Amino acid sequence: MPFQPLKSPLLILTLNKRGVEVHPILLIKLMKKLFTTLSMLTASAFLSGVCHAQDDKLLTVFSYRHYESDTELYKKFTEQTGIKVEVVKSKADALFERLKSEGAKSKADLVITADAGRLIKAKAEGLLQAGGSETLHKQVPTNLRDSEDNWFGITVRSRIIAYSKDRVKADEIKSYADLAQPEWKGRVVARSSSNIYNQSLLAAMIANEGPKAATKWAIGVRKNMARNPQGNDRDQIRAVASGIADATIVNTYYVGLLANSEDQKDRDVAAKIGICFPDQDGKGAHINISGAGICKHAPNKDGAIKLLEFLTSKTSQETFPKATSEFPLSMESSVPLLQSWGKFKADSLNLEKLGEHNAEAAKAFAAAGWE
Ligand SMILES: [Fe+2]
């Protein structure tokens, strides 16, 4: 059909190939649409840029720690860097399960937990990635971090022998080995072997003395128990204070947390407890860390490294002993309670070894009937 112009030239603006005329009102509508689409595209490109910029300013931390002092440190970090820290708190196993199930979709940048044993397991399960820096290498001693920079220690604790000051003389106990001796029959309490703190202690013994000696020790201690393994570290200390047993094995900061508690009953418990850093003439007391691993799919890996550098810096390190009775990475603290425990020799074992011997430790506990 030949082209038929409209009568008014004002109404004729253009044609398509098939000779269909495009009415100006339609054109205006088309132009409006085009403009809206372009605006939306521009806005979305702009927003994605903004969002990316926001990602760099946001850090998601999965944490097993539940201390108010940690929150204060995150606030300081935000003030210094402009990076907001969002914390997801849960039990360690739950956090690692979540990391596993979320996979590449996970928003977690850093996972903070207690005990190198847990971080070693997380690395073995492919949940972490390498992310070191010169600062981190300087601030975290070699034996307290992963050799491939997947995890780093933040604080230190020693797994010590806590005893009743009423019933045990300070020189009566010097070594973990003492607790396995016949004279301690019915005088020891301990928590379950499913607990990572005990697994790591035994793994350290296996690394230092071999599986035979470690199994023999576990058998001896299990025989000396006043009750079946149960409860957490605080429960063991309370059992010693109340006379159920004379000694137990716990992490140092639990004695500190009871001593600094607002509850008078806790302070009374702590007052009855003496602390023995074992094996001062040998390998030294077993130490472990509270530490952090860089998550495999961290959207803000740089931020994670920055937070790690901040938490292991001198200023942050001074905060931990005051707030949680944990040792700083340097092991040097001016906090009176920690000083009252005295200087001690810590086992210098590289904590990576705990992972190597974890399965053997489980076997030794099973052989001992230490449930
Ligand atoms: Fe703990």
C-alpha cells in the first residue's frame, strides 16, 4: 500500500520501513519510555557502584565469643576505619554448619571461635582461605597461627590445674601427670572428652610424648575421677570449691571470670581455688587460643584482614586481659589478677599440631573410657 501522508504536516514525524506512520503522541510516549529505561539503567549502574562501595564498608563476623568488650572493640574499629561490623553470634558448631550450608552465598568474612582445634577443622573442611599480612605476621607469634594464613590467634589461655587451697598444698601438684597417680583416686573432676579444650590438651600430649603415654595418662585420670565427666569448666571449678573433688583441669580465664564476677557466690568460689601451671620443669603449661579464620567466600576479605590486624594490635591486646582474663598474644599483662597467677612457662608447641593429633586424642579418650 502506497504511503498516505496525514493531512497535517505537524502530525507527520517519521515512518518505519513498512511505511507505517508514527504518530507524534506515540513518539512522545516512546521517548518517555526510552528515557525512563535509560534513567533506570543509569540508576541501577549507579546503585550497584554504591552497593559495592558499601560492601567494602561492611564486615560480617560469625562469632562464638559473647563478651561486651568485643562489641566495644568493634565500635572502635568502625570509628577508625569506617567499616561497620555486623556480628552473628552462635555456638561454634552452628556457625561452621551455617558456613557449610551457605557455601558461596555466605556473607561471613571472619569466623571467631575458641581453640585452634576448631579452626584447624574448619580449614580442613575448606571453610577458610589464606589472607595474611606483614602486620599480622609481626603481631601473631608463629606457633599461634596457621602456616598458610587461614587462621590467627587473638588471645591466649592456658589449660591449667585448679585445686582446692584448703585440701591441696601448692607443692603437692606440679604436672598433668600427677592427676593420673593413685594418690589422686576419687579427687579429680573433669569435663567430657567431646569438648575441644580437652581434645586439644590430649593432642598436645600426644605431640609431645606420643600416643602411648597420653593414653596411659587419660586412663589414670579417668580412674581417679570423683564423678563421671560432666558440665563445663566453671562447673568443674565449683565442684572443687564445694568439696566434690580436690583438683580439675580448666582454662585460666574461667577462674578469672569467677574472681571478677558481680555475684559474690562466684567470688567465694574463686577465693577457694589455687592455680597450678603444670610442667614448669618440662614442656610447660598447655596453651591455646581464641582466634579467627578468614571465611572462604568472604565478600570483604580486605576488611577481615584489617579487623584481624586491629584485634591483634597493642591497644586491643591490652583490652582482653582486663575484660576477660585472657592472656594477650605477648603473654605479658599488667592486670593485677593475671600478675597474681605469676609468670609461667608455656608449651611452645605449634598449635597446628593439635589438628594432626585430634583423631588420636579421641581414640585415647575412648580407650580410657573418658566419655
Ligand atoms: Fe571457653
